[in-house]
Amino acid sequence: MMNLEQFENFYFIGIGGIGMSALARYFKSIGKNVLGYDRTETKLTSALISEGIGISFQDEITEHISSLKPENTLVIYTPAVKTLGILDDFQQRNFTILKRAKVLGMITDETKCIAVAGTHGKTTTSSLVAHLCHFSGLSFSCFLGGISENFQSNFIYTGNEFSVVEADEYDRSFLNLHPDFAIVTSTDADHLDIYGDKATIEQSFKDFAGLVPEKQKLFVRKGLEIGRESMTYAVNEEADFYSDNLRMEDDFILFDFHTKYETVKDFKWQTPGIHNVENATAAIALLYSLGVDFQTLKSGLLAFKGIKRRYTKHRFESGKIYIDDYAHHPTELDAVIGSIRNFYPEKKLLVAFQPHLFSRTRDFAEGFAKSLENCEELLLLDIYPARELQENFPGITSDWLLEKINLEKKETAGLQEAFGKIQQKDFDILLTVGAGNIDMLYDGIVEWLGKN
């Protein structure tokens, strides 16, 4: 069996991806030479460069690539990359090349692996599980799909007993893992460019659930058909573990948590939305099953600051509120916009949304349109292509999507002009949302609103 220790150099193709960057940080932390390529410069690639990781943004054979040797270099790629000159070069020179998920599986196989899967909710849930592991003093490593506000990173390491991983369903990557414990938050249709239909993606989650050795170590949101027995969790309905009595207190949500044998009152945290109480319920249930006491879990939940771009909220002296979120599927948009409407029903909402992928925009156009109609004004940015080419999706543009949205105040904009347009708008709450590079607007908006 391959030993990752035999390699001195690790080259990441698609290093700017959130899952890839966590792996890159892991190998950098253990003293390996880490290099990589990405198509687009982002805040995350800038952070990696500042940490001493060399990154190229051109698909060309640079000197630092040509000098690498097959015997001491592992090339790791994301399945989102289909064709690339540097990947072809590595293949022709007989380098060892592995998918990200395969490498993650190898790293975590020697631990008690806690894997969190779901088309929605897995980032918040896995980040909360990792935070509670740290708060409880457990020995663990974690590989997250978002930047923890508590740790300012998507990679955390305190030891090797447990690992916490975000189990990615894209390209069936999560089937490379060896989970000892798992959470399944949702199985909604997504990635239809890979799966084709809802039934196929649901089957992949059943296959993933089948990897967990014991019923008592598999936590599934009540109502999901997962193909085997599991522990269930829910909000406002009875399950093996459930939460109810939700109420607001200033900017906090309080709820009561139930097991089959006891009720623990007044869990409290700052992350809004019923869907996020579901995520917290799953995390608390799993940590409780590991033997962590409820007082520690209550204190840990209260100390949880959230994840960057998951309902990141700022209030300003002017009274305006700015929220930034990663939502890129209609279900996620409904959740974040619904939370804003619940908490601030009288305030005027401006949404700046950047669709992610031409295929997802096409496949869920009606859902996006319905979600985006729940605001006073919409600024629709150009579609972020990620792994896709516009030429393969003729006619699928933001202008095409805009026509489907029944809203009086709406327009499209490129990323470069979006900030200027936002400054001209009348709003009480601004929501910037999307999974591409819309986060490039974040710092400028915070600075501007802080001065006005």
C-alpha cells in the first residue's frame, strides 16, 4: 500500500478549492514542500501564498513544475478539473496522481473518522463538530469545507485519535472515506451534471451510509431514506435526538435538546435559522455519543463563532445590516433569505447574487427565480463558471435567468461594476451570496458601510 510519507513534494491541481486547500495546509504543516495551480486568484489562494505555498495561475509548464521528479512527488487533483496541460504533462512523465478524496481517505483511515455528508448543511455541521471536539479537549484533525471563524482556517490539528471531514458528494468522492461515525444532513438533488437525476444522487448517499459500521454511529435527519437503520435527529418533531422550544433572545437562538432519556434546556448560540438548529442538533447528538457532557456542549455551542461566508453578519451605526453567505442552491437561498425575512420582516432587502456553474443555473433556474423574488431589489452577477465553459451552455446567462425573476427592481452586473452599483442602492439589509468569487466584494463593502 502506498505510503504518503515517501513523497517530499505535493502538487495540487485546483489548490484554491476549499477542500484542496485544507489538504495543502495539512501537508505544509507536517513539513512537506507544497505547490499548486489554480485557474483563479482568490482570497484563499492569497492566504495560501502568504503561508509559503507556491501557486501558479497559468496552465503552463513552469520551472518549478519541470524540476519535480516522479519518485518524490505526489500530484493531487480535484475531479472538477477535466482537461489541463499541466495535468497531461504529469501523466506523460509518469507521476503518481491521485484524487483529493483518495488522499483524504488515506490520511483519515488511521483515525476514528467522523464524516459529515449532505447536499446542504455539511459545512456548518462539520465545522461545529470540529469546534466541539476542540472545546472538549479531544485529539483530532479536521478538514473543512469552509473557514472556521474560531480558528481562521479550514484545517485544524490537535492529534490523531479522531478526524472530522466534510464528506463531499461531488463525483461520489465521499465513497473513498472510511467513516467510523457519520452525519447525513440532506440528500436534495444537486450536481446533476454528474448524477443525472435525483434517484442516482440519493443512491450515492445510501452507499455512503452503508460504509458506517454501526447503526448507533450514523446520525440521519429524520425523514431521509438512507437505506439502513440509523439514529435520527430533528427539530420540532420527536426523533432519537431532537430540539424544540426555539425562541429568540436578542441576537441569540435558544432551544431545548432531547434524548430518549433526558431533556437539556436552553442551548444557546448565534447562528440563525431553523436549518442551523438542525445542524446543531446533529453535532450535539454525535458529541454526546462520544461521552462529552452537556455542560461542555452548551458552553462550546455558545462560543461557536460560525464559518466565514455562512450568514456572516455585520451591523453598522447607520442601522444598516450586511450579511454575506455561500448559498448557491435554491434550497440554501430559501434558508438564508427566509431567515432574514423572519428576523427583519420590515426591512428593505437588497440581494447581490452570483450564480455558480452554468449547469446548476440551467437545472435549477425556476427554483432560483422563486427564491430571488423574496427581496425588494436584486443585483444578479455574471455566472461564475468554475470548472465549466460558457461555450458548452449556449444561452445560459445571468440575463437569461433575470428574465425568469418576477421582480420590479432587478438588473445584471459584472463583478467589477457590482460594488459601484451597490453604493447607489437604497436598502436596509444587503445580502451578498454565492459560491464563486463574489467574496472579493466583502472587504470593500464592510469598509464603505463602516464609514457611512
